[in-house]
Amino acid sequence: MRNQRKQLCLTLKMGKWIDQRDDEVLVFLETLGLLTRQRILNEDMVWSEFCWEVVRYYAALTRDRNQITHLREASHDKTLYAEFEWLSNRLLELDCLQREVSREVVIPNQAEISNFLDDEIALVP
């Protein structure tokens, strides 16, 4: 999975479009979202363990070039990664509640996204 994370982040850093062959990370995040929304996983646990990564991946995938919209259009499937999208929004809400700050504070800026991508790329030498 670390290799997949690195590859995804390299693709994003280079400004290239991803396709469904590159989606192992997104499938994991989609599954995490589904399990959370269905209350199989506890929201507080998911917030504690995954908020940082989920929110930053979602921002990296949607901020400048919306990769999720691109994948939905390419596959003619408007539901593609909907659970991941839901999870990112839900974790932002929980983050605001837990930290008692506004949504603007918890949404990562461009520098935070770039640093996150660099950290993910550095996972595998």
C-alpha cells in the first residue's frame, strides 16, 4: 500500500490525470467511508486514526484538477468514490467539533497539501 500511496502522490505532484488503474488508495478510502457511514466502524476512531490522511487526499484529488470528477466522467458513474467524498466531509465536520474551530481552519491549504504529498512520496525510498 505504501508503494501505491507513493505512486498516486507522484502522479498528483506531476499534475497528471489518474485513472482507475491507479485507484488502490481510493478504493481503500471508499471502503473506509462505506464502513464508517454504515456504522461498522466508529466515527470517532476513524476521525482519530484517519482524518489527517483522508482530508488531505481528498483535497489533493479535488483542489486544482478534480480527479474524482474526471474519473466519474470517464466511467460514466456519478457515484464513483461517493463514500470517500462523504467521509472527507464528515471528518471535516468532526474535526471542527473536536477542535472547536471553523471549517476554514481544518481545510488544508495548498502548502499543506504539497507537504502531505511529499511526505507520502517519501514513504518508500
